[in-house]
Amino acid sequence: MTLPSDPGKLTVMYRPSSLATVDGRVLGKQNVRLLRIYLSATTFLYAYGVTFTLFPVRTDLAYGNPIGGIVAIALGVSALAYLAVRPDRPMPATLAAAAATPIVMAFHMTLAAEYVCLIAPMFLAMYLRAFHPPRQALLLIGPLTVACVVAVVIAPAPHVGVITILIIVIAIVGAAESFGLLMRAMFTAACTDPLTGLLNRAGWEIGTGDLLARARAESAPVTVIAVDIDGLKALNDSYGHQAGDRRITEYADSWRRTAPRRAVVARMGGDEFAFCIACEPHGVVEEFLRTIRLDTPGVSVGVATDATALASVVELYAQADAALYLSRGLPLRDDSQSARD
């Protein structure tokens, strides 16, 4: 779950999920909120279109068959009702949103109406690319694009064959890739420590939330390791901050290489690093601790583990930090006392 400096490695093992934080809900709420906005807007527009089809202002214009719009309205209302009950599982509502627009397009009688309706799947594709893992986004955007193409082909509206199909494919896929990749790049940058390429504190919260959800699903223990690089201030004072930065990056690279596959590795600030390991055998954790002490000497280490389903990464990190101070023979400072002082 670390973010390495090589972006090509992000999709392999160190990519944080954009859908979870420490409580697994913060960015997830934004995901559902945007889906609700999309469903509300498109359902309103479908209702508007059906109304003017059934009660046309001008009788000399062909407005189209209202059946597709009526089905889309039913899908939109059902999806919104579902999200009100199960906001933690938005996938059925997402599938309903993806099905609605192609159904409407299949009944259009003019090519202009098809192009206007194309705006909806473009926005949906951008949302899918930005808020879903790459593979899942591909599995959703691909069928969405195919469904829109099939809808236009079978619709009574006249079309220009291959040109129309190319426009639809390029519009949907292009919108998804351009906007979606930009959003994911911004998200990655916001979660990455620029010096080491590891997660920063924001990335730690997101990554550990994702990992904690997996651990609870598998009833697996969760271990948090706090590590401080000792003597970093003295190194900076004696040899300059570049020497300190080299020590930090060398140790970070070592920990990235040796960390268990299901581990979140983050630089919490300065000389402070944290590791969250779950869904791994106890021996794997012990071996990693030995590797830290052998390969990166001059560090202080604190460890905390919780094997219950109520494990809290925040509490485990506090316990590991306290254990780190005790390993130095120092009592943990009282934040409330320091605030009063």
C-alpha cells in the first residue's frame, strides 16, 4: 500500500484505495454523494423529456418514444431509494445509472437527441474512472460504451454509421481517461511524501482504512509498527540536511523492498515512520521486525497488535508510539500537560 516513486508500480501492490479512510467512509461518502447528484440530475432530465414527449409544445416536431425515458426514470428513482437504504454498497445503483442512458438512447428519433444524451454517459465514465479502481472502472466503462453504441445502432434515429460509433466511443473513453486520470494523479500526489515516495499521513489514513476493512472481513490480526530514525538531528547538524535526507530515503527504500505485501508504509513526518500489517502470519511480522533492526540500524521501534474485530489503527499507533518511547527509556509525553504548559 506504499506509493513508490515509480508510478508504474502503483497498480501492483502499493496503491491505496480512494474509497476508504481510517473509518472507511470519508471518501466513500463523497463517492456516494456524487452518484446521488448524477442520478438526481439525469432522472430529472429524463422526467423533463418524457413530459414534453407526452405533452408536446409543438405538434410538428418528433420528440421520440417516451418508453425509454419512463424506464430510465424508474431506474433512477429505484437507485436513489436504494442509496438511501444502503449507501455502503453503491454498486447496484451504479449499474442502474449505467443502464438508464443507453435505454433512453435506444428510443430516440433524431441524431441530435443522441448527441445531447451522450453527455450523461461521458460524466458517468469520468466518475467511474476517478472513484473506482482501474480494473473495476474498465469493467464498467467498457460495457457502458458498448451499450451506448448498440442503443444508437438500434434506435429509430438516422445515423452515419461508423462515424457516429467512433464519436460515441471517443467521447466516453476520452472523457473517462482525461478527467479520471487527472483526478487519480491529484489524489496520488496528495497522499504521497515527496521525499521518499511513501504514503504521507493522509495516505496512511486512507491506506489503513482499506487494510483494516480487509482484516475485519478475514478476522485477521492487525499490527502497527512505529519507527523513528535516531540521531537524525545530529546528522543534519554535522553534515547538512542533504545527508539527513539521504538517510531517510535509503531507509525508506529498504523498508519498501522488505515490507510484507499487505502492508501500509508511511512517513508520518520528519524521522517518524509507521507500518500497518494485516492478514499476514505472525512469523511474517516478526521477520520484518528483524529485518528493520538488522538492515537499518540506529532506529527505535514500537509495536502494537490487536487480534480482535474491534481493532483501531489510531489506538494501535498510539500504543506503538508509546512502546517506542519506552524502548528508549523515556516516558511518553502527556499532550494535555504540554498544551497547558
